[in-house]
Amino acid sequence: MGINYNPFSLEGKTILVTGASSGIGQATAIECSKMGAKVIICGRDKERLNNTLSLLEGDNHLTFEGDLLHDEVLNNLVSTVPQLDGVVFSAGKGLTLPFQFSTREKFDDIFNVNFFSPIELLRLLSKKKKINQNGSVVFIVSIGGVKRFSVGNSIYGASKAALQSMVNFTSQELASKKIRVNSICPGMVETPLIRRGTLTEEQLKEDMDKYPLKRYGKPEDIAYASIYLLSEASSWLTGQSIVIDGGATAK
């Protein structure tokens, strides 16, 4: 092996990242560009999307501005993107609300963003044969999708559990096309999402101390796992979930 050998390289690959305006999606786009990928970043906020674009290494990256909750936007994205070697579904929405105060509207709001939108995009990309053979699909789920965690997250957790279930089933169906489907289930990660929640700084610090490694994750912690799943290093891995939570669910 030469000194430049790197099984995690993304050279020559085109990767689509949703939710790339901030947080995990932004970090994933940046790290993919560092590994040599051409990155297509997708988000709703033009200014923040352009900020992400300015942070990418290399040239020929693309942006797509739009709300993927709308069918016409989804169809436009699918028709305009080039052939893809990988997709990272990172867009998501949180909600902390006691179950007794939940409503159908709240369920619809969270499920539309966290479940229906990414699954419909994957369906369209697959139907239009936009993902190359040996391509990789990565869903950013949550430990709430595989295990019970903090009280008040029933709607959010249910949406992520549904997404994880689709990972399990689509990985089997898309295997015939030589497309891999996996997920990453993070614990709490330092993103703008958690700062928009109902927890105070004191409550966040108290929760953080419950993690064996005594910190929340960084967006880059999740981005590095995405690079593994997008690269040839994981070419025999599909239908799996990688839990990255600082040891929080290790029992």
C-alpha cells in the first residue's frame, strides 16, 4: 500500500447532504469535501446554505435551496441532481412535549420532517435511478429511534423509530441494486437544535454529566461516521445502525 492509501477517501464521489445549513448536516458536508467528494448541499435558508458552501474545500460543489416538505421541490431536486454516489439525510426537527399534550397536528409536523420527507426523497431517487451502483444511503436517526431516552420525546422518538424501521426494510430491497442503506443514531449533539428546546443551560449541564464521557457529541463526531458509511471502507455493511452516544446507552 502506498503512503497515500486511504480506504475512507471520497475522491470521485458525488454526495447529496440534506439539512446542510447547520449542525450535523453542515459538518458532514464540510468533512465530505475534505475527503475529496463533490458535495450537493440542500437546505431552506439561502444565506446559511451559502455560508456552508463557503466552508467547503475544493470546487464544483452545488447548492439546492428549498423546503423538501413540498412535492414540487422534491421532484425538482431529483430532476436536477447529477448521478449520486451517496446521500446523507440529516434534516430533522425536534420536539419536547409531554404525551398528554400531544395533538395530531404535532405528530404530523414532526413526522413530515423526520420521516415522510426523507423517505419520499429516497423513493424518488431510487425510482429515477439517481443513485449509482455501490452507492450508500445514510440516515441520521437518533438513539430515540432505537431506545427510550428522556421523558417528553414520544413524538420525536416515534418519528425516528419509524425512520429506523425503514432503514431496515429499504436496505434489503435496495441491496439488489447494490445500494447500501445504514443509519447513525446519535445521542445529544451540540447543535442549534438542542438550544431551541425547552431545557435550560443548567438542565443541559446536568444531562451532560449523565454521559460516561461527560460531554455531548460534536457534529464532527457524527460526520466522521458518515464518511465511513459513504466510503468503500464500509462496502459490506448495510441495514445497520451505528450508535454514537458517548456511552449513554451502554448497559
